[in-house]
Amino acid sequence: MRFIVLFLSIIFIACQQEEMVSIHDPLAVTVSDRDLMDKANSYLGVVEPYPQPPAELVDLVELGERLFREPGLSGDGKTSCQSCHRIESAGVDHLSRSRGVFGRMGARNTPPIAHQSYLTRHSWEGKHTTLAAQVQASLANPNEMGGLPANTMMDMILQSDTLSRLFHSAFPGEISEDVQVQVGQALTTFLQTVVLPTRFDAFLKGDGDALTSREKKGLDLFLSKGCVPCHSGPAVGGQQFQRFGIFRDYEPFTGSDSVDKGLAGITKNPSDDRVFRVAPLRLVSQTAPYFHDGSVETLEEAVWIMGKIQLNQNLTDEEVDHIVSFLHTLSPDTTYSLAEGR
Ligand code: HEC
Ligand code: HEC
């Protein structure tokens, strides 16, 4: 009996010591996996792989993917969606700002094009409420695809055996007068298939081992520091408008050479000055440089700036590193092509 009591008290002391270790280690995960999952699920959410497209959409998706890589869709015959949104590179080109048709420099950084179905707003200042509208704007933008006239677009398609074959399978009957609408429909349908679930989705679904303790601590900080009221939903953003620079102006921190009015550029309403869509953070570890003007090179710096200007907090290097470890789990671990996302 005495032995049992002794044995139990040793276990008790051992447990207490373990408890104390976690109290004194500021970076140990303090909440259980279950609590962390519940809290994460209440703000964020899983992305589901695009199911095998139904038969009537298979040809449309194939056409869309082909058109995404087609320079003939641009005003100078040399630029494609793929020139900036590289399919093999998370849908971005890693430049601060990109050159479109005739070498014209765009005003903003190229965002990734995955998970578009999980966004309620498209583009940096959230100008477009539907993906179809965003795609038409991308085709028409004078600094991107350059607005190819409908008749030139039709000729380009008819002159390509592959494109006209794919077009006729996707749209039985004639190519319509509204060829731009059909092209937009194919591109939109292709983009909707680009979804890349990661280990983070496995964690949200209940697999506690899907994340390392370091990544879990980063998630815990991401939740507790107050990033999630803004970066919410399955795309970890892309749902709301917020001022970029709530406590302080952004440009002294990002080193931006000019100030972008954001939403106010469209609404002309002074209260929308510097208001942007909260950036979606899926794939963010692979989409440097950061922010709407690509002014910040590293994710560590971007996270620290967010703490400072959005939350009025000085995140420590350790906190930043942990948050960044978590943000890495929003990208697949292996190299991939966006076209394999489905
Ligand atoms: C010259 C580079 C360039 C080309 C070419 C280009 N884009 Fe973009 N794309 C951008 C930039 C820059 C933005 C952000 C624009 C903004 O916020 O003002 C963007 C935004 C987008 C978005 C919104 C992403 C989001 O998260 O909201 C989609 C979708 C998109 N482009 C699809 C396309 C498609 C489809 C094509 C081809 C028809 C295309 N783009 C051609 C640079 C480019
Ligand atoms: C008040 C809302 C708000 C809060 C809080 C907030 N963010 Fe942001 N975040 C934004 C907005 C808006 C942008 C887009 C900025 C721009 O347009 O350049 C953004 C952009 C980012 C980017 C750059 C994404 C890219 O693709 O370039 C990262 C990384 C980021 N946030 C991480 C965080 C982290 C980590 C936290 C918590 C420490 C946080 N944010 C807190 C609103 C917020």
C-alpha cells in the first residue's frame, strides 16, 4: 500500500513538473489540440479539393486552362495570364509589380489565383464581387492583357486547330458573337478548380498530428494576437475591407515609394482612403514580395508590420517566427503546379 502511495505521489510530482515546464516555457502550446481546432474552425475553415468536374464541364475546364496560357489573347500577342500568374509558381511572378502588354508596368503586385471560389472580393482593393467580373477586367486591363477586340479574338481562335477544337467541344454550336464572354466563362471555370488543401485542412478536420507543436503555437498566436477577426474564412482572408494601417500609416514601415488610395480610388469617398481587401493568406509563404505594392521582401517582415500597424503590438522575433511557421502550413509541402490542384 505504501508503495502504491509512493508510486502515485511520484507520478503526481512528475505531472506537476511537466505542468510547470509548460507554464514557464512561453512558447509551449498552452491549449489542447481540441481547443485549438475549435477556435481555428470558428474563424477559419477547410478548403475542399475540386471534385472531378461533371462531364459537361470537363471540356470547359480544359479550354480555360489552355486559354490561361495563350498569348494570342493579349493585345500584343506576347502576354498571357500565365506571364504574371505563373501556374508552376503559386500563381505569382515574385516581382513587386509586373509588366503586361507592350511592357507596360502595372500598379500593383500580382496576387495568387488559387482559391478564388472562397473569396467574396477579388483584387487588392476588392473591386470585383464576382470572379467572372474579375476575369473580364483582367482581359480588358490596358496594363495586363490589353483588351483584345472580339473579332481579333475570334480570328485567333479559328486560326488555332487546338483552340477551335476545344472551343467547339466546350460550346457546341458556333462561336458566339460574344466570344469574350465565352472566353471569360472558360477561364473562370478553370480558376474555380484551382484549390490546394494542405496539412492545415487535415488539422481543422481533427488530425492533431497534422501540425508540429511549433506550427500549433504559431496558429495559437495567430488566433490570440487578433489576426483572425480580419484574416477570416477558409482562404484566411479575402472577405472584408479594412484600412491598411489602422494605428500607423503603412509607408514608413513598408518603405513604399507612393501611397495607394485603395478603395477610395473607386468610391472617391475619403473614408475609404487606404482601405484594401484583407489579403487571403493561403499560399502566402510562396508569394513574396508582400503587400499590394510588393514593397516588403520577407514574410517575417510582413508579419511584424501587421502587428505594428494593424494591432499596435511589437511582436517579438520568436512570436513572428512561430506565426510564420504556421503560415507555411497554408501551402502544400511539396512542389506542385496549380493545374494539379484538381
Ligand atoms: C501583367 C500581369 C498580369 C496579367 C497578364 C494578368 N494578371 Fe491577373 N492580376 C494581376 C494584378 C497586378 C492583379 C491585382 C490587380 C489589382 O488589385 O489592382 C491581378 C488580379 C487577378 C485576379 C484576382 C485575384 C485575387 O485574389 O483577387 C484574378 C482572378 C486574375 N488576376 C486572373 C487573371 C487572368 C484570368 C488573366 C488572363 C486573362 C490575368 N489575370 C492576367 C496581374 C496580371
Ligand atoms: C485590421 C485588419 C487586419 C489585421 C488585424 C491583420 N491584418 Fe494582415 N492584412 C490586412 C490587410 C487589409 C492586408 C492587405 C494589405 C495591402 O493591401 O497591402 C493584409 C495583409 C497581410 C499580409 C500580406 C499578404 C500578401 O499577400 O502580401 C500578411 C502576411 C498578413 N496580413 C498577416 C497578418 C498577421 C500575421 C496578422 C496578425 C499579427 C495580421 N495580418 C493582422 C488586414 C489585417
